Amino acid sequence: MQLDVLYFAWVRERIGIAKEQVSTDARTVADLVKELSAREERYQVAFQDMTVVKVAVDQVLVSLETPLGRAKEVAFFPPMTGG
């Protein structure tokens, strides 16, 4: 499956890019994180503590266990705070 993967805020800074297209066999968000983390150290650093990273699949907040199904886009970003 082809996915657009987007990175925001410090996740983007650690990985070094804002967006990429990924070819993956991942079945869940957690599988995708494992695949990305296995690529290079910069991904490992960004995803080392997934308790501080939020995920959206096709612009809907989801958990790591969420199936990717026919997703087109996955976004990773830190929790937002208002003010």
C-alpha cells in the first residue's frame, strides 16, 4: 500500500522532512511505526516514546492498534496545548 506520511513539529524536526510517500505492508499504525523506526536512527529517535506522539489516519485521531485498512494518509505529531 502507498501512504502519504506527514510529520509535524518536533517529530518533523527529528526526522528532517515534513512529508513522504511510503510503500508499506503494515497492517496497523504500530506496524508502520516499527517499519519506519527500522529505517534509520532519525526515525528511531522520533518514535522512541510513542506516549508523547499523537497519530491521525486520514485526519482522524487514532490509537497505535488502529488498522490502516485503505488509509491514504498517516500523520504524526506531538500533543497540542491551547492557550
